[in-house]
Amino acid sequence: QVQMVESGGGSVQAGGSLRLSCAASGYIYRSYCMAWFRQADGKEREWVATIDTHDSTNYAHSLKGRFTISKDNAKNTLYLQMNSLQPEDTAMYYCAAGGFCPVLPRGYTYWGQGTQVTVSS
């Protein structure tokens, strides 16, 4: 059964913004650290940000200041606000849930199907 569903991807011009959403089952949302990863064509999956069950956040150094991870507890939904987007941000973006907020993909148990973000110059 599908337990994490992303939405909000699309095509924007450089400098624009997008907000990604990830709706998760209540069990996953309450129990696990949640994260965003991204994967560009031909590249490895890259950690973007994490938020734990106490709402503590952590970001990839290169993205901090432009991207913001957050949660809406009433909706069991994870968000990624992305500002000042650049062509190099073009990738498939995935939400994930796992224990202890690791930065490597193998540390995550649950994954969404991904949502594509394309930034044109």
C-alpha cells in the first residue's frame, strides 16, 4: 500500500519557487524522522534535509538558506519550500522516512514515488 505521496513538482524559471508536499500515513509521520532527497539524471541520490519527531531540522550545507523543511501535524504532511531555484536544482525529489535521520538513502525505510522539479535558465 502507498504510504507516502509527493506532490508539488513542476517547471519553473531560475529564481522561482516551489513547495513540495509529502502526505504520509499517520504511523510513519509520528514515528520516524522524515527527509527529502533528490536525484538528478545520471547522479546518485542526494540528501537535501531532515526533520525529526521533535521538529529539529538539518540541511545539506549547499542548500541551507534557500530550502526549508517543515511539517503540518494536523495533515500528516511534510513540506519542502524551495526558493531561488537554479537549473542545478533540477531533479526528481523524494520524501523518505526512517530512524535517526541519516543522510544516506539506505538508512530510510519508506519512500515516496518522487516528484519532478525542472528549473530552466
